[in-house]
Amino acid sequence: MRQKKGTPVGRDTPLRSDAQRNRERILEVALAELTRSADAPLSAIAKKAGVGQGTFYRHFPHREALVLEVYRYEVQQVAETAAQLLLTRTPDRALREWMDRLAQYAMAKAGLADAMRKATARGTLAGLGHGPMTAAVTLLLDANEEAGTIRPGVTPDDFMLAIAGLWQIDPHSDWQARAGRLLDLVMDGLRAGAPGARAQRGGANRGS
């Protein structure tokens, strides 16, 4: 009789899936709401995400936990895009498209800046993003250096310094055009002196 009262085998698997979907939905709504207003009530975020207060607070017991996880979630999404792009694009095309995704992240981060300042009292944000971003940039740079599509010896720190201007762009301006121009300039600089470019020029000269 005790076995009849137990949870059937496999019953907990869909519950875990539901919990994961709830968590992701909360984070997506929170990103939009906190970007719009740093003081967005947690109750309003829970309501728009379609979850109850109990479910919400099980995942995020306070505002700081939510803001930090929104930041971490967005960083992880951007970082994972690098490997996905390399599966279907040439290395240089993957790098340039990833830069566009990074620009979207930068604008979202700018919108969240006020919420981050209000919710976090410790310098934890930089540490959260450093590892995944460095790994993504390293993956892209290594693929391009191996393909000869960028100049050799570019480090992740070099790259992040080169695109630092992204964080100076006003997210309420025509940021797509300004970011696109900046990133095209950075990409042109990375391509300058690429071994592949020299090889192509040499082949063309030999054939003439």
C-alpha cells in the first residue's frame, strides 16, 4: 500500500522541465521589465511571467538574486551563440555576426545598469561575465587565426579593448547604425595583416 502512495516513476521529470521553463520565462520578462524600469515590482514581473508568487520566490528570493541571474542568463546566451555560429558560418562571418549579438547584449546591459546599481552592493557583476565571455571570444579568435582570416596574436583582452566603444553608445539613440559602423571598423582592423589575405593576394599575383 505504501508504494501506491509514492510518486510514479518519471513523475518528477516533467516537473523539472516545468520548473526550468518557469525560470526562463521569469528571466525573459525580468530582462524586459527591468530594462524599462529599474524599480519594476517583482510582483508585476511574476504576473507577466504567468507564475505565482510562491514559484517566483522559490527561484528568486529577493531582488538582487533576480538581477544577478538576469545578467548571468544574458551573458550565457551571448556566449553560447559563438559556438552555434561557428557551426554554420565561416570563422570571420561568425565573428562579425557574434559582434552584432554582443552589441544587443551591450544595449540591454546599459538599460539594466540602473537596476544593477540599485540591487547590488558588491562588485560581483564583472566576475559573472568574465569567464563565459572570455571563452566565447577565445573560441572565435582561435577559429579565425587557424583559418588565417584575422591577424595572428590577437588576444581576448585586445578584442574587448577594441570594442569597448560599444558601452559608450546611448541605447536610446540609433544604436544599431552606430554599433554596426564601429564593429565594421574593428573587423577591418582584425583582418589587416591576416595570412589568408596575403595568400590570396600572392595567388592572384602569380596568376597574372
